Amino acid sequence: MKTGDWLKKYNIYLKKSLGQNFLATLDYANKIVQKAGITNDDTVIEIGPGAGTLTEALAKTGAKIFAFEIDLRLKPLLKERFQNYANINIQFIDFLKADLSKFNKPKYVANIPYYITSPILEKIFLETPDFQLATLMVQKEYGERMLAKSGKNYSPLSIFVQFFCNVEKLITVPPHAFIPNPKVDSVVIKLTPKHNIPDIDKNNFFKFVHIAFSQRRKTIKNNLKSLFGDKTEDVLKKCNIDPKTRPENISIEKFIEIFAYTK
């Protein structure tokens, strides 16, 4: 039975407030699972299975699937759809409130809502630092920001993601693959954890990065004056950075170098 038919059977109408655009095309679900390299030895966490299209593709690999769904209306649908799969454990709780401590080296595969992408990434990185990889479908614009190394799409988000992970774009997914059709393309991004993360105060570093980007049209010197005052230009010169440079043209490595002077 198709995803649309499942929704009709249970008279479920999708909520904008939950960012519900469900993947409805099994072909794309299979592509995502294939690109993620899921095998029957894996433990997979899926965030927001929705009506279960991606869940079905994951289940067929034989991997142990743990799915977190916040919308209780979907409980009877998912229970019926996966009643014959012993390798699926669906928990009807908010992923952001879930205890992830029991998971050992999980892989994440998910189609995640735009409005909570950042909190989800933060939870993955900080609460399961041993995760193997995350294959996530996000809105194209958000994916471009995750991938950017400089320029207009480069932002604190870019730095946050790339601080923890190597980032790779896998595929683009068009609007017609979803119910309802979103107005924009989505992209599937693969995040592979880095094993040589700098040993710095992460919370204060990311606060520092937000200050550095506080006014994108201003120079880095202007944005960092609140931190370094009259010493701002001297600090930047010590890091071999032109004080007139804009934050969108400064690498993560250079931001880490500047951050060292905040101590």
C-alpha cells in the first residue's frame, strides 16, 4: 500500500506546525538507504518516521531500527504497517527528549523538519559522540548552509556542523517525492564524524562564532570589537587576517585561532 493510501486509511491530515512533509516515494527511500550504506549489523536511529516510507526501506536491510515519532496520531498506522517486522522498535516520544545513552555507535537516517534541524544536530553531536554517520534529508537551502566553506551560505551553522563532521551531499530529492509537495527541493546530506576535534571550550567557541557573524555586512574587526576592544586589530594581525575581511571569508581554522585570544 502506498503512503498516501495509509494516510487516507487512518484519516490523517498532515500538520504544518510539525513540519510534516512525508517522503512518499519508495524509490527515493531505497536510494537514501543505499547511499547510507546500511547493513544488517547496524543499529539505526530514525527521527520522525512519519507514515513509514523510509522506515520500510530501512527495515528491509535487516538492521535494528529505533524510530522516534512525536505524532501519536500515527501510532495505529505504524503499528499495522510494521507488525511483521521484528527488527523495528518505534517509540512515540519527542526525539529531542529521548535518552540516547543506551545506543552504541548508531547510524542516523532521517527526513527531518526544517524548523528543528539545528536542535536535532546538536543532540546527535553532543549526546551520541560515537555515532558512525548521519544521513539526513533537509531543505536544499539548509543543506547548502551545512556544506558551505565560504560565501553567502557560510554561517555559524556551517561552522557548527563542520567542526564535528565531514559533510557530503548525496542526492537531491524533488518536491513530487513528498506528501504534501513542498515548495523547494530537498537534499540528502551525509555527516561523518571527525576524530580530531579541537580540544576547546565548544559552547564558548560557538557563542564567539555567532558574535563574529552578528553583522554579516560588517568587517570581522567591527564585529569582534565587543570582545577585544582596542586590541581587535592586533589580534587579527597576529592571526594573519586582514581586519577588513568579512566573516563569511574566514575559515573554521582561523576562527579557532582567533578564539584562542579570548582567554
